[in-house]
Amino acid sequence: MKTEKLCLFYVNKAHLFVIMKEYLKDKEEYEITTFFENEIKDELDEPSMYEPIELDEISCEITKKPEQRQIGKGKNKVILIDGSDEYRMRVTQYIKEQLKKTNADNLKLINVYDFEENKFRMSRIFTNNEKIIYTIGEEIIEH
């Protein structure tokens, strides 16, 4: 199985959706699963330059217990993770265990980060990922 570790930084839910909508537009064959430890700031909480959009493919439901979230059986998967470092480790371990039971071909593991909360940790975050996702696409992170 081919696994890619990616990251992206967002300022609010609308910004996250704008980035993901563009990123997912040519990935129709991918099944999306989300693991969000906490609620993502909604665009109504603060002024936004982004139009409110919804993505049916992305559930913003909070998943406090990763083992309660089903990972789909499709061959191509996109998994989004947002939460504390401990939460990310728990989710990653759960994903590894679940993927042993499937016949997935491609996995895009996307760690999403609130920019304001993580702007001083970006270089550390980059070392743990292969690529970063922007609105215009993904870019390889030079280590």
C-alpha cells in the first residue's frame, strides 16, 4: 500500500473546506474519513473572507474515541486528523490496525492544523510530513 503523509493549515472551517474542496476535486475515487478531537472553528465565529461552503464528503463530527469511527473499505482512502499530538498518535495507531484488515491501495493521511494554534510548531510539523496542501495543490516539503 502506498501511504503519503500530508499536512495543511487552516484558519477556520470555511478555509479548511476551501482547501479540501479544491484538493478533492480530482479524487472522486477516494473515500474520506475524518478524526476530529475538537470542534473546528466555524466561519460564523469570526469574520471570514471565504464564502460559507459545505462539503458532503467531509464530516466535521467530533470523534473523541477513534475506535468508534469506521474506516471505509474502499481501495483509496483520504483520512483527515485534527487534535492534540496524543490524539493524533492514538488515531494513527488505530488506522494502522484497521488497515491491516483491508486491501487498500492508496492512503493519504492528512494532518490538519489550526494555523493560530500551531504557527510556532510548523517546522516540527513539516519534519513529520512529506507534503503540504495549499488551495492550489500539494507541494513536497524539503527536509
